[in-house]
Amino acid sequence: MEKRRPHIFYVDGELTIRGIKLSDIASAYGTPLYVIDLDRVVERYDEVASSFRSVKINIAYAYKANSLLAVTKTLAMRGSGATVVSSYGIKVAKISGVESPKIVLDGPSKSDDDIEEAISSEIGLINVESRDELDTIEKIASRQKKKARVGIRVNLGLRAGAHPKIMTGGRSHKFGVSEREAVKLFALAAKMDSIKPIALHSHIGSQINDLSVFRAEAAKLVSIALEIHKKGLEVPVLDLGGGLGVSYAGEKAISYREFASAVTDVIRNAYEENGMSMPELVIEPGRYIVADSTVLLMRVNYVKKLGRRRWLLVDAGMNDFIRPAMYGAKHEIIPVRPREGTEVYSIGGPVCESSDVFADRIKLPMVERGDLLALLDAGAYGISMASNYNIRPIPAVVVISAGEVKLARKRDSLEHILAMEAW
């Protein structure tokens, strides 16, 4: 038995998830096809939860990573909260079974509808990103005769992340307010009749594998909290966002146990030294929980040689999985039934874009037309970013749970794609 991930391994020359043949699943449901191991999602969530047993915490799973109900309902049953960025996200969280006090609304440009839904649902935290937004929340909360619980998102000037497009904490980015402005906004919010400021928030980027960056983030947030404390106000909640990386191509990744130990020590020591109680923490993991749970199955339509490259042209495209095209992301791709011999291949899809390429010149066992390939670690920002570009159907999704295979999302039909057309 050759393991590729703890739950993904070859048995008698066939790639399986926990012993269930992926070739059988592809035959039953077609390709392209996402296959999610829900038991692996639970394992990763439980790992995160067990890392923070010494503090009060809301693990507000980031719905942007994968918002399928099969995933969100499973996590809600484990006690997960939800981080969302829209009114629809709030509604999906509630449908999933997340308690309103565990829902966090993020985003730099919230609509009035988003804020209306957040306040009427009495969610736990709205992270504010500007003075204008704070004033808008105050007006809407006053109209609803409710008190909105808010945090102030701080732009800490920390640039971190595996790609410029997933860095969010630099001074040039659109997110949050400056450290000085955060203190002023928190104090201003405390004077508003319909606002209750309770938190400071930061999210500095994604796919971060440097623990020192998170220590710096925690230290900066604590420093701002202490400035607010000097004004006679308390910050009972710190929202540290998400951003922990996973290993896509063998790179070293930080565990949540390491993260928890590092940031809680920084926060606890500073709070206790100033006579303050350890705050409640909010974290917003997404990728860490779902990434390695999922494979994207694709079938080889054609094998061809062009110039110095030998191409495998598959039935999955960038509309199904956009990370390689958008971020230059590298994902391990392996055959479901390996053949003898090896060859160097590039792997491309059917979309009419030169960026519709999943891998460039990688060594694989010999591949023939009709063979199945599995793209690993496809659980985060895969199906949640899929589109109908090139009038292509979004793939079906199946889940494996307790040894059973179930359909979680139907493949798009043409009728579904055209349903919202009004012409």
C-alpha cells in the first residue's frame, strides 16, 4: 500500500480514498469530478480544535474556501463557526446549523444588504474596515433598534503569503485601517448608541508557512489592544484571521498546534502583564481544514506531441479548478491506475486559454487516452471558484463519509446554466 496522503493510497495498483476505488466513483458519476473525504475534513477540524483547549475560541471556518453544504453542515455539527463575506453567506451558515453568535462577517466593501442581514441575524461579529462602514452599521443598527457587535480590522503592514494575489496585510492593500486609526475607530464606536466594539481583527494573507509572521501579527494586535486599554476600554476578543499554509508540493507547513502555542503565549503574557484577562480568540481557517480532503478526477481525452512537449489533454479545465491559472499553484497529479514506464508530460484542459494548464513537464508513469488522473489537495478554492466559463458545466461533487459514497452537488445541466437568462 503506497500512501500519497493519510487517507489516499494505492491498493493493488489502484488509487483509493480509504480503500474505495476512485475508478469506480468516476465510472458511476463521470468526470471531471470532485471527490471529498468528509472524514478527513473532520480530522483536520478536530486537530485545530484540540490545539486551543486552554483558551476560549471560535473556530470560524472560512466559507470562501469551500462552501458546499456537505462541508459546512459537517463542520457545524462539530461546533464550527463561520466566516462569510455576504448576506447569502450568513444565510448559508444558518442553514448549515451554525449558531448566530459564531458567525463572523468580513469584507472591505459590505453592502447595506449584507449589514442588514448581519444585524437582524444578531451575528457574533462584524469586522469593520472603514469609518464610513462604521457609520453605516450604526445607522442600520439604530433603525433596527439593535446593538451591533463589531471588530476593527487593522492593516498591520505585514506582507505575507505564497503569491502577491493572496497577500492582504500590506499597506498597499485595500483591507482594514491603520493601527492609529484602529484605536480611534474603536473609541468612536464605544460612544455610539447602537454599536458594541468587542474585537480587533487582522488577516495578513494566505498559504503562510512562517511562524514568526503570526507571532508578529499577534504582538501588533496586542499592542493596539493595550493602547485602547489605556483609554479605559477593553478588547475582549482578538480575531487572528486565517492564512496557515498547507503542503502542496512537499514544502514544510506549520501545524495549528505550533500556531496556537506561539500566538497564545504572546497574547496571554501581554494581557496578564497589564492586568487583563486572556481574550477570547477567533480564527478563520479554511484551506487548512479542507485542502487535502479532496481530489479532482479528470480523464485524458488526447495524448499528443507538440514541439518538445508531450501533452495530456484532459476533460477538466481552468473553469473547474482555477488555482494553477490564477496563482501559478502547483498541485501533485497522479494516475489512478499507473502503467509501466515513465514519460514527461504537460497537462492542459479544453478551455481556449493558454493559461489552462495544470502542470508543465512533470514525470509520470506512461499515460494513454482514456486514463484517469487525480489532482490532489483540491479541496480549497476549487469547487468554490468554479465557473461556467466557455459555457462549461461546473463539475459534480461526491463525498465519502463512513465508507459511503454520496452525491453532494449535481453536475450543471444546460438548463441550469441558462436558467437565469432573461432574453
